[in-house]
Amino acid sequence: MSEQQKNVQEPDLNQLRKVRRTKLAELQAGGKDPFQIMKYDVSSHAMDIKENFEEMEGKHVSVAGRIMQKRVMGKASFCNVLDQSGNIQSYVARDSIGEESYRDFKKMDIGDIVGIEGEVFKTKTGEISIHASAVTLLSKSLQILPEKFHGLTNTDIRYRQRYVDLIMNPEVRDTFVKRSHIISAIRRYLDGQGFLEVETPMLVSNAGGAAARPFETHFNALGEDFKLRISLELYLKRLIVGGLERVYEIGRVFRNEGLDTRHNPEFTLMELYQAYTDYYGMMDLTENLYRHVAQEVLGTTTITYNGVEMDLGKPFERITMVDAVKKYAGVDFNDIHTTEEARKAADEHHIEYEDRHRKGDILSLFFEEFAEEHLIQPTFVMDHPIEISPLTKKKPENPEYVERFEFFMNGWEMANAYSELNDPIDQRERFKAQEALLAQGDEEANTTDEDFLNALEIGMPPTGGIGFGIDRMCMLLTDSAAIRDVLLFPTMRIMD
């Protein structure tokens, strides 16, 4: 928008706001203050009426919502009201609601919230409508909805003022309704499999369970420093120790990292743990869960994201990390036996690494650089190097690698799963290695959690565990371009 346009529009907007405040003052002076109304009985929603018109025709209903359109035509008018389910038209006639009420109606503005009572009918043009017998102003809108001028297209404003975005863009509202259905479907599936939903602390003294930098805070009452959790893992494993054999949690975690189309510093993670199974059991669960959610929410196991079709109905591909790097980079880590050989291969392929990186770290860097982007269809990437998996059981036949997989779709990591390490002696050694990395400057390394080690010494059964990124799952199933599009209130830079 040009500076000249701004100068023309701003006074107009300010004047329109003044007019609305004047209207409110007049209502209040006349004993009709809408903000004094405590409740309104809603009998129906727009979509219920439209989808069940044959049953609803001729019935008296009451709906409530926001005026989105208004056409005043002398003694009779039309308005369009938006509620949670969608829009419905209302025919408002002076002879039906009374002269005084009709005068009040004509003064109502786009954005006002109203209650409408009346009879369901269909207009001559075939539009399902409500013939109003009463219109009640329930809340006065003192702002101007953006569509009145140039629409709500600025993405920064959309994210900051999600409440306006939801009003103006029905596809945004549909995305968040679908997100709610996705999470509900996940819960129903896991509850049906005998899992218990639990809650664990967000404020923790030791933020472990993932390679990430935590947010730190100070608890005044105790005079101690705490961190916001980066994972749900270590507390959920304590519950497995305590005898709860199948547990899951869906909750926010916090990682002090950058913002991009797939990352937000607070996001929704689901982790689940199942005693007496391993990472193969987690693969089966992942396949079944994704198919169940897609079928229940979308009605199909074939989804399309950004024009690319992905089939959840077929068995998911399984490939080791070593084989994926061999396939896509042409480098066989079965023939690389030392860190020096791995660094030489990295130099030849222009892979940047740090002095602390060992053979397994460099394998992971090769995978990220050459393989990830090719994993479009559902794929389990198995058997990660031990260096990047401090909480995972070693493969008995090859202890350089662990029983871990990452689940990929659309080139994105969607889930991360282990055969959980339950050997407290081995776990202590892994924590020591992480502490050494921390001392070398790796801010994402884990620190030793003595209480968790004590829990392992009490005894944890063989266990499979997995963490799902709920936001990325919602992105794929709603065809949303960025993580901010599936977060109602994403993290934004504070405005001056």
C-alpha cells in the first residue's frame, strides 16, 4: 500500500471507528447495551440447518454469529451470519420483527454479533435461509474487519491476529477444526490399544530426552533454576518402571532454536512407551496409527501435499541409514571403519563437520545431506549410529549401531523411535559421553539424570518408545505450507 493510500484510508478507518462508538453510546443511553446481555440460547448451527434442510424446513430455530454481509432494502433486508460451522442467510423484514427492532437492525454493522430467531425456509433463488422473527444484538464490534478494505492477506498480521484470520478465511478455520479431529483420532486409537494418557512436568531440573537447547528460567519460591522440557521421554519411562505398561502424552515441549517453515520453539509432541516390545513393534504401531487417523479424518489413506501424492495404505518402506546413504550418496559406510576414514569421505563430498564428530556423527551428516529429501513416500530409516542415540539399545550383532528408526514422509522426519535402553550401567556410560560433548561446546548434549538412572536400577522391562511431531502430521494431513499455519498462535517477534 502506498503512503498516499495510507493517508487516505487511515482517517476513514478512524472515522468509521468513531461512528461505531457513537452507535454504542446511543444504545447504552437507550437502555440497549449489548454488553449487558449475559446469554443467548442457540438451538442450531448454520451447517446443521443446511445439511438437514428437509427435516428443518418450517421449524423455528435460533442461531448466533457474526454479521458478515448486510443488504438493506427498504422494508426488508438480508444479512449473512457466520457461526463456528459456517454461514447462513437471514431474511429480516420490518413487518416480521417490528418497526423499532428493524430500525435497530439497520444500524448494525459488519462484524456485530447477533442472535437470530426465525423459521427455516428456502428463497426463490434456492438459498436456505432463516425468516427472522427477532434479531438481538449480542456484542458490538468496534473495529473494522479487514475484508471491508483490502482483505487479510498479510501473513504476519494473520498469525498475530489469528482471531481475525479465523473470521475472514474459512479455510483457516477448517484447518484448525481438522487439527482437533486429528488429535482426537490419535487419542481414540491409542485408548483402544490399551494406552493410558498421562501428564508429566513441563518445568524440570534436567531437560533430557532429546538433542536440543532448552529454555531456562528461575523459580523464585525455591530460589532454583529450572528448564522447560525439550522432551517427554524420561518421565514417561519412569512410569514404565512403575508398572504402567502402555502410556502416552500429548503436550507442548520447548526448544530454544530458530524459526522456519517446520520449526517453532514451542510445539506439540506426542510420545508413547510400551513395555515388552521393541522398535519393530513401534513400526507396526506407526503404520496402523497413521492409516487410522488419515482414514478417520480425511476418509482416505492417500494424501496429497503440495501436489505430491503419498500412499499410507501400502506397507511402509524400511531401509537402514547405512543403505540410504549408500543409495543416495554412493558412499558405503560398511567399508568405512574409522573416524579418519569418515572424515576423508566427508571432505571428498564437501560435508562440513566439527572436531568432536566421530564416524557415526558423520554418517548422520551424510544422511541429512544426501538422503532425507528423497524420502517422500512413508519410510522407516533404521539402525542409527550409537554416537547420536544415547538412550537406545545397541544392536547385539553390531554394537556400533542401535535399534532406532526415524519415520519420514515428504522428506521430513515425522517420528523417532527406539528399542529403549534399559541397562542402567550402559546408560550411565552414555550420559558420561554426552557430558564430554557438552564440555566440548555441544549445547544440545544431554546431562546425567541421576533419578532416571535410579529408576533404571529399580528395573525397566524391555520397552519400545516413539515420539511423533503432531504439528508436522497436521501440516501433511491439511496440506499446510508452514508450521505456523497449523499453530493457532505461533511464536512471533515482539513488535516495538
